[in-house]
Amino acid sequence: MTWTVVGNLAGGIGLFLLGMHLMTEGLKIAAGQALRDILERSTATAMRGLLSGVLITSLVQSSSAVTVATIGFVNAGLMNLAQAVTVIYGSNIGTTATGWLVSLIGFNFDIKAFALPAIGIGMALRVLAKNQRSAALGETITGFGIFFFGIDVLKNAFAGLGLETQLNTFGGEGALGVVMMVGAGALFTVVMQSSSAAIAIVLTAASGDVVSVAAAAAMVIGANIGTTVTALLAVIGATSNAKRVAAAHVAFNFITGSVALALLPLILAALVHLRHLLQLDSEPVTLLALFHTTFNLLGVAIMWPLTPRLVNFLERRFRAAEEDEAKPRYLDRNIVTTPVLAMHALVQELGRISAIARRMAKGAISTETAPGRHLASDHLVLKQLSESCADFTAQVQKATLPESLANSLPNTLRVARYYSDVAELAESIAQAQSLSHGLDQPALAEAIAHFKAETVKLVELADAEAMNYAAQVCAHQLAALEEEYQQLKAELLRAGSHAALPIRHMVQQLDLISDMRHLAQQLEKGARYLHGLREYTPKNPPEPATGNGGGATPAP
């Protein structure tokens, strides 16, 4: 192997990876929102989730981008784990589009005849673009041209190298050689951070007789398995949902790869006959592209009926602290028919919701940077606990209730609603503070800081579980806060009208203090109603009989 061949290989790989990067990033920007909309709307059924995964991955040429988007949708509650798993299946099938591109275009046309014009047209569009989407489209076209120009360089380099040696001879014969080729394919993917790139290089090498078809097929399997390393690295320290989606990705690729490896000779023999029947060309790249698609489809066929079990298994794993906190501690279905105990359990659970809401409120008002991850996780916990309380209340209402409890039970839903509003306002406040600009007016800045401090004081007073809670004191603090809000609002409007404060900054600060005022109102009402519910609950209720209930036994 001469230095010229080495240089051509390195340059071809570099051009290829640069083209792949430009194509992927350009498409994500040019059509990103449309692709996200497709992903969000097309997962109502398992089959639609599968097809959307195939479509989007085929377009952006990056299963990693689709996986990241899928994790985001699961975390946002727009997609459940079962839907995400089917999208992962589809994304693996979508990655096979690269092999078909290389097979149908890279080896059947004069690459330079369209690659160089594509680069020129793409860069012209990039330079002359008047908006980000057009510029991104230009990058995509440029990347497409560079991608195939790199393949042309690689094809010529591998053609010279194939006359000298075959890489698969280094691994030895038999099972050891196959395993070595699988490892090589996985290593290519890890190094280049793209299974599509690794597979295209393997196909190009096979076309130059650098590797045999069987060895190249083993490397394609390895490239599929190698993507799991990227997924595992991406979820280090990530959320539980991210870890579950990554685990599903790992399970699919390892099971699919293992089956394909075990049946490798049979699959290749069957595909040779299929190629003759379909009258496809005899190039090894066509056979390998067909192989890549076939074993991924085989993997989907194997995993499809196992998906419910896989989802149930994953949901019991990687549990985070917030998920454990989201499990009701006091709501037990065995006490539904005992109204006094049921009301006590609801009040105890609402007390937990109150603590989370107040924690979020203090954290949001105190932060002036980006909203912390704990706010999002706390909001999720509060939302799930509120839903559990609503379901439990609906069950209790079916029982025969004393008149006093029948009148007060709907207030449990009212309290949950107040605290849900607090959680939403807390996230809004944190976001607004991270985007707001510092004030050049010292007096205004000091007034806003004092308003924040008084709001935090109300948050502390609005603890209905505290021994020293007093509804009158809390109401008095809210009234004082309301008066201060009106004064501060007038000062901000005056500063804006006199051009002492930019209008945009004035609006930001007005929205911020308005959210704080609303948050304080909801907290005061939540605490007042929650405290009122406590008079309908016994101080030392008897413990219910243990059974197969849905929650923990209420604490005495």
C-alpha cells in the first residue's frame, strides 16, 4: 500500500464525512420543523410510528437525529415509550437508504457529471440565500455533491488497493474472521459516529474487491451494532426516558444483528436468487444494500410481537427519583369505600403536591439563569400526582358520602388545579428571567428585587401543612403584594413612556411581575382551600386493612 493510496483513502473518507455532515445538518434546518411535525402526528398507531421513523431517517440520513428527537417527544409527554420503540425500529430501516443511494447512483452514473455541478449550485444558493432555510437547502445540495465526490475518490482508491490485498484475510478464516469483520464494522461506526457513513465505505470497499461480499455483510452487521455505542454514550447522565429509548435501540440492534449473523450464509444465498429474479445488477453493492434492508426488516418482524413485553420490561428499569416521587403514597383503593379515610388520604397527597409547587415557585423566582432540569421533573411529578388525585376523587364520589364530605370533596380538584397553575407559572417565570435583560435603572431594579422577596415570603407563608399557618396572615401578605404590584407596574409604565426603559424590556418585566402576582394568588387560594379540607379529616384515623391496593397505606 503506497502513501498515494493512503492519501486518497483519507481524502475520500474526509470528503464523504463532510458531505454527510452538510446533508444531515442542512436537512435538519431546512425541513426540521416539518419533520418534527411528521414525527409528532404520525405515531398514533404502531405502524404509523414505524413508517414515520423510516421516512424521516431516510430524509435526514441520521438515525441519531431521529433518536434524539424521539427522546425529546417522550420526555415532553407527546409520545409514549411504545410509540418511541416503533420509531426506533423504523429509523433502523431508514438507514438502509444510504446503501441504496450508493448502489443506484454511486456506481451506475458518472459521479463527477452531477457531483461537481451540485457543489457549485449548492454553494451559490448558500451564498445568495436571503433566509436561513434557503441557506440550509444550499448546504444540503452541496453536501450531496461532496458526498458522492468522496465516494468517487474512495472508489478509485479501493480499486487500486483491491489488486494488492483483501482486508478480510487479516481476520483469518471461519467464525473468527466473521467476528473480526463485525468488530471492524462496529469500530468504523464508532470512529465516524455514523452507521450510514460506515456502511457506504464498506460498500465502496466491496466494489473494489478489498473485502469479499460475506466479509462486507458481516461489517454491515457490525455497523448496525456500532450505532448502539453512540446511543449509550449519548444517554450518560440523561433522563430515565432517554435511557429506556436507548436500551430499546440497543436491544433491537443486538437481537437483529445476532440473528443476521447466525443466518448469514442462508440470507446471502437467498438474496442472490432474489437478485436474479428481480433482474438487479450483479454488483456486490446491490447485494449488500439488499442484505442490509432484508436483515433490518427481519429484525422488525422478530421484535414486533415482542414489543409490549419489551416496553413493560423497560418501564420497570431506569427509574429516576422523580418517578418514585410521582407514585402516590397515601391513595389506596381499599379505603375508597371509607369516605373519612379516603378524604384524609387525599389531603395527605395534596400536601405533597403543595410542597412540590412551593419548591418550584421558590426555585423559579430565585433563579436568573436558564430553567433548571429540576423544574421540569418537579412539574412532571406534580402533574402525575394531580392526575392520581383526580382519579381517586372520582372513585370516592361513587360511594355514599355524608353531606359535609360530598360538598367538600370537589375542593380537592380545585386545590390540585391551583397547584398545577403554580407549576406552570413557575416554569414560565424561570424562562422569562433567563431571557430578561438587566435593568439600568437602580431604583427599578431594587423595586423588582423587593417584589420578588415579598413573593417568596408569601410562598413560605402559604404552607397549609405548617403548624403556624394562618390564612389571615397569608391573605394580608397577598393584599400587600397586590398593592406593591400596582405601584411597580405604574413605575415600569412610566419608565417606558419616558424612554428611560426600552419598551421591549418594559414588557418583559411587566409579564414577569404579572406571573409572580398570579402565582402568589394561586398559592394563597391553594393553601386556604387545603387548610379548609383538613377540618373534614380525623387527626388520628384508623389504618385500613392491607390488601392489593394501588398505593401506600395512609400514615397515622
